[in-house]
Amino acid sequence: MNNLPRQQLHFWGLVGSAGLLCTAGLAVVGFGYATQWPQTLWHVCREGVKNLWGHAPVSWQLVILILLIVVLLRGVWSFGRQVWQTQRFARGFLAQQSQPPSRLKRLLTAHRLTPAHIVYLNLSTVHVFCLGLWRPRVWLTSGLVTTLTDPELNAVLAHEAHHLRQRDPLRLVMGRAIASAFFFLPLMGALARRAELGCELAADSAAIAFLGDDLPLLCALQKLLALPAGQIPRAATITAFNITEARLRRLLYPAAAGHNERRRWSQWPVNFGVLLILTLFGYLAVQPIMGHPPIDACTIEEAMQPLQSQLPLNEWPFSAAAKRP
């Protein structure tokens, strides 16, 4: 259980980083709307649209605004795609739903679970996962129940019950959507992967703490490792009880697991470079536009001032000399 705060820190670090970047971008664009853009539009009113792209700060503000729109669209698209794929995945299994056996009902009580918290599937294949964004439930098959002993099944139920109470499927959807939105920043993808692994490690820790021993969990993993793995769509957001190298390393070699994780942050130069570029964009976007006249009413006479300074007196529009026959 000592790893639980650290594992949650990855998820909240991901959410906080995404919020900070979006807030900074909106602040830069908002600054432009409040100061730079009105002044630029006034300048365009006087000297023509051709001069719009000559003002670098406004151009950088447009770049940041476009980047924010791309981030928002990719995040919404990823979130919606995951929800749709998850619902489609669930509908494919619901036809096999049946009443759980008495043995399973007896084991649920120790985990403060009721039959309403689970979906029992009459399938010979071995599956167990937590599914549901707003109302998560533990889905498991008859093949799993018959394969595992009571201690092993207790370890699996404790693992998935932790996912259910922490609403980990919703966290996974958010983490993957944020990573997809900030595709240009490897740091966000690394945090999303760390958060996803952290959910599994935290659930493992909860199962070990519940039983007071890690042997039932390891035995359950060993049995599942010997069985053919079922195909689960990547876009379907579920906390599948699958075997990963990182989980086995953490359970078998906890002292070496931390060093192996730190090696995965080797992309920090790329992250630093991207953040430096974004900071430079923001700095250029908030620079004042030099040489602009004060904002005033846009009149025809003022708009003609640059032209009048270049024409002879008798060719000035609206002048007395120009009106003489």
C-alpha cells in the first residue's frame, strides 16, 4: 500500500499538466483578444488587410489558437471513440450474462460486493475486468471461476474491487484522451502509461493487503499466463486482469522495479525542447505591436491619410483642388 500515493500521482500529474498547458494557451489567446487583436484590426482598417500578417504577435496568437483547437478536437475524438468501443465491447458480452453461482456469491461478501456489482458471463473462456465509466462493474466468466481456487479468486476479486471503487475505467479514458490530445509532447504519453500501470499496481497492492499474502495473486497470474489470452480491442477502456512484464517485475523483484521505471523517462530532452518551443511561442505572442496609432473611430478621412501623403495636392480625394473643373 505504500506505493498507492505515488501511483495516483501519475494520474493527477497528467491531469494537472494538461490543465496548466491549456490554461496558459487560453491566457495568451485571451491577452491577444484584449489588447493585440483590437489594435491590429484598427491598423488593418487604416492600412488594409495585406498588413495583417505583418504583425508577428498576432500570427503567433493564431498559431496557439489553432493548436488549442487541435488539442480539444483530438481529446474529444479520443474520448468519444473509447466510449463507443467500450459500449460495443460490452454489448457483445451481455448476451451471455447469467446468474452467478452460490460459490461466487459467498466470496463477494468479503469484498463488500453484491451481485449487482458484477456481471457473470456463462463463457468457458477466462476473462475478468472492470468496465463502466459512470457505474463500473466487475465482469467475469464461468471459465475463470472454475479455473481458480477460492484464495486465487479472492485475490482477483480484491484486485477488481479496487478498480471499481477508484473508478479506474474513467481514469483510463481520461488519461488516454489527454495523451492523444497532446500528441506532440511525449511527456503526456509517458504519464498516461505510468498512470495506467499505476492503476494495476495499486490494485495488486490492495489485493495483497486484503489477503495478507502475495502468493494467491501470483498463482492466479501464473494460471492465466498458461491459458490463451482473449482478444480485447485496444480502444475498449477496461481494466483487464492481464499479465504484463511490469506487474511481474513489481511482484517478483520490487527492489529493481523502480530503477527499470526511471529508465523510461529518457525522452526528457524531447520534452524539454517541445516545452521550450511552446514557451517561445507564448513569449512572441504577448509582445506589443509597435508603431500602431491609438485606437479611434475608423473614418474615411483617416483611412485616406496614407494615400494623401503620397499624392499631389490637386489629386487628393475630397480636397477642394480635386473638385475644381
